[in-house]
Amino acid sequence: MNEMSTPERRPVEVVKTVNGLEKVVLREIHGCSVEVYLYGAHVTSWKNEHGEELLFISSKEIFKPPKPIRGGIPICFPQFSSLGPLELHGFARNRLWTFDDDPPPLPPDIANKVFTDLILRSTKDDLKIWPHSFEYRLRITLGPGEDLMLTSRVRNTGTDGKPFTFTFAYHTYFSVSDISEVRVEGLETLDYLDNCQKMERFTEQGDSLTFESEVDKIYLSTPTKIAVMDHEKKQTFVIRKDGLPDAVVWNPWDKKAKAMADFGDDEYKHMLCVEAAAVEKPITLKPGEEWRGRQQLSVVNKLLDA
Ligand code: TA6
């Protein structure tokens, strides 16, 4: 279906976008919605029941492969950042995923949820740059209400008897009213690796995080719940994670923003990445083994603590 035609209110719909890319639209009964591009299995939109966008997408984004999409929820796999031999954040975010028509069962879903299952398998070309056969299944679930859950299952499908190792992140870009009005709770007193200071290790102070300059930190072994409070909107995002011990916090601030072609000069004021991740201790899978990593996002219209 063309994006210009009137969509029927089906709970799951596949839409062709301007560049010929396909996206899946999930709609929940109260009017919340999520959009996922097959390109990168990339969530590009998450709207509440009033149709308000909760994720940041750059106004400079052109949705044209092979460039990864700037904003939403990029999947960083099988490598987070440049901590390995692959391109920055691995290749999953710029591959075409397909629908997974026969996913192995997950715990039963309760009423009022809609979901889609996507899959990425290593291709011959991928095996040349990362010589490990894998199957990566991603279930994206919306509801109840505006809760958005991403469940990743990665399996080693190799027949060479060898294990493989990877790092991972859900690189979530939250939309915020004004970065100077944002506070993050749940990461106080933790150790972090500072990517602005050659990955040196530091310990965070006792206060919740606020933002006045570039930040690019990998917090280690964090609690499973983190809160992002937007004081201007009086709104809190709650991130719950499972199988993902670390959490990355990123805002490029003004200089780096200007240096990024697909990011507006002032857009750093309206986004914050808080990323459920597995970075410090890479995940190792023997042949036949499977890893699961889950991120659940909720939004509450008041200021909550973590
Ligand atoms: O998660 C933070 C980070 O690794 C930063 O170092 C920054 O480079 C960012 O991701 C964006 O990466 P990208 O490849 O999407 O430009």
C-alpha cells in the first residue's frame, strides 16, 4: 500500500514508503502506534494515544540505504560502537530484515497487545566480514497501552563447532522537550566508561544525571530500571531491561551535532539516547545456544523516580 492511501485501522499493516522501503505499522486499541522499517528492523516511530511522537527522528533523515537511520531505535549488533573489527555499531542496522513467519514460541501474549516478528540471518557476504552463522529474531510488541517491548533472540546456527561473541545495544533516541530540563535516574554511583575520555573508567556521583555538554558514557552493571524525566513536559520514560547489563547515555551536543550530516545543528536539544546494552562483557554463544535481550519502554505523564 502507498503511504498516501487511506489506511484501514488494521492492528498490523505493511506500508511502502517513498524510497521503496517497507515499514510495519502496529496499532493498539487506544490509538497508540509503532512503526518499524524492515531496513534495520528499525523502530522509527512510537506514538501515544494522542498521536504524540515519543521517539526522536532527525529532520535530516533521508531513509536511504546503506546509511543507517538517524533516530528511533537502531539495533547495534553484532558490535556496539567501534569496539571491534566491524563498521560502527555492526551491520544489523543496515540490512534488510524479513518477516519471521514461524517464530519459536515466546511466553504467551496477553490481550490488547499487537506484535510483529522479524528475522535476520547471516548471508554469504556477511560471513566474509563476520564469519559466524546466526539467526536473529526480533519481536516488537505494542501494548497494553503505549508500552513498547523489543525482544531479541540470537542463536548460533554454526556447524563448525565454534562459539561466537558479540556486543549489543538498543540505541534508543528519546524525544525530549529540552535537554536542559531532563534528568536521568537509576545510574547514580555506578562505574562507567567515558567515550569522550578514551574509554577511561570513572564512578558517577550520587546525584541523578543532568546535561550541560556532550555525554557518551557506558554505565556498567546497571539496575534493570532507568527513568528519563522530562521536567518541561512533566513526563517520564521508564526503561526496563533484561539480559542487558549495561546502559549507554549519549547526547552529541552542539559541535558533534554540526559535524553529523544527518542531524540538525540544534536537534541535540530535543533528544537523548539511553540504550539498554551488553558492552563490557561480550555475550558468547556456543553452537545451538540462544541469547535473549529485552527492552520495555513505558511513558507516564508525571515525574517518577527510577
Ligand atoms: O551510543 C553512543 C555512540 O556510540 C556514540 O559514540 C555516537 O557515535 C553514537 O553512538 C552514534 O553513532 P552513529 O554511528 O549512529 O553515528
